[in-house]
Amino acid sequence: MVPVAAARVEQKDLPIWLEGLGNVVAFKTITVRTQVDGRLDAVLFKEGQAVKRGQVLAQIDPRPFQIQLNQAEGALARDNAQLRAAQLNLKRNADLLARKLIAPQALDDQAALAGQVEGGVRIDKAAIASAKLNLDYARIISPIDGVTGVRLVDPGNIVHIADPGLVVITQLDPISLLFTLPEDNLPAVMHQLSAAPMAVEAWSRDGTQRLGIGQLALVDNQINAATATMRLKAVFPNPQHVLWPNQFIKARLLLTTRKGALVVPSTVVQRGPDGTFAYVINADQTVQPRPVEVDLNQGDTSIISKGLTAGEEVVVDGQTQLKPGSKVAPRHAGEVPTTPGKPRNGRPDIGGSR
């Protein structure tokens, strides 16, 4: 009898995964810059600190902008007084003209003066708004939730709008993953994506640890002609910051789930002069080769479209020693092989002691 490894043909739902390589990228990356010139009075964050949107990160000396605001408010008060006087004089001149006590030109001149003063009031209001905006810009706030990087400027320096920035903030939750797949997968991916959201798993570079489960966000709008690959982007929740920008990742895209598929280990399928076949173990422990058709290989599993039925026993390993009609001693996964004359389950193998 030839010892072989055996397995049964199973019928089950099998998820179909597409695997690719990629890198993690921050969902958003913001370089925080000053929008006004001035002395940097204080930096209110620590490097590597998690910050919230709207949180104050730094303070520029606000006194010059407060002075500009006070000046604009004073100019507005002055021009408002002049506008009230000009409007009263315009009303008086209108009454005098009705009584034909002044020339029409005097009324026109007063109306023009009132209009000029009104224009000055509007300019003053714009100056106040600009001064308030600059005063607000002196408080530098975080535009997003994220994590700060290395501080680029220390307090006490004079900062300018044209400077490279104060700090870079990256948004890590959610986070994005860019990965590639062969362009041949494009039709199937686009078909499934148009029907329903597609799940993506992120695995460590050695493929031993799953780091997160996300969702496919988009397929890039062009194929890389040099590599014949398409680029895809997935978004992952990342509250524990397990995924980090520029991290190398193995991505698995769930294309679909094959319902009621006939599956066997991939090593069951052999190739011969007449095509693919598998050794089927009969009830009398003899084997016969049978032609099979493989629909799809998924990792170490093959989906059989023709040639086998659920429940049949097939040879997984040891086919090189077989020929049609060979007698076999099948061993299934998890079983401990026995040798004639050696104990099995704590009892002697009587058959082998002959």
C-alpha cells in the first residue's frame, strides 16, 4: 500500500481575493504656515502630539494687528460723524432748494460730498474686517485632526508668509492605502465596484498579521503602461494608529464570494499529456486518475468546475508513486502517520506485527 495524503472535495462559499502591494499614505497632509508676518511669541503644541481641528498651535505677537484694528475703528467713528453731518446738510439744502433759496448746484455738491463720506465709511468697515482677520490669523490653529511632526520654527523668530511653515500635520484616522493590481483585473473590479462597496484588508509586509479592514475608495483614472498595473486607493479606520504613512503593506481586495464552490487543495490537481487530472480514492482504497477542469486558483485552494463531486476523497500528496489501480493508505490532515509494528493510540498495531 502506498501512503498518501488525502482530503475530501468540499462544497462551500469561497471568497475570491485579489492581492497587491502598496504603501500607506496619510488621509490628509497639511503644512501649517503663518498668514501674517510677525514675531512668533509661543508654540502651544508638542512634537508628535495629537491635535484637534481648531486647536491653537502657535501665537504671533498680536499687538500690531490690534493697533490696526483700533485705528480702523477710530476712522469709522470719525467718518460716521461726518456722514451724519453731510446727510443733515443735504436735507437742509433740499428744503432750501424747494423754497428757491439756493441754486441746484449747491444741492448737487452736498449730495456728492455725502456720497464721498459714505464711501469712506465703507472703506473703514473693510479696514476693520481686515484688521480683525489679521488678528485672528495671529492665532495659528490646526485645520484638521491629526498628529504633529517635527517643529520647524522656534518661538522668538520672526516668521513670514513666504516661510516653509511651522509644522506638518498628518491625519492618521482615517488613513489611506495605495496599492496596485494587474490591469487584467480591471473589468472585474469595476463591475463589482459599481454594484457594491468592496472590502480591502491590509496585512503586514510578511503577510502574517492583519492590520486593518477598509473599503475601496477609487480606481485611478489611468493604467501604468510601463508596469501594466492599475493603482487603487482604499480608506481604513485607524484609531490605534496601527497603520503609518509610507508603511509597506500587502493588500487583499475582496472581489466576490463564489457560492457553493467545489474546492480542493491546489496540490490535488496534476498535469499530464491529456490535461489536468486528480487521483480519486475509491471505496476499496484504490486510486483512479480522473480528468478535471479548474475554474480558478485561489491561494492554495482550487475551484473545480468539472470532474469531481462533493464528498469524494482525493489524493493531496504522494501522486508520484501512483498509477491507475494502486492500493493506497490515505492519511488526512491532522492524523499521525503510523508505521507497522509501532504503537498507535497507545496500543500495538496488531496487523503490522505479522
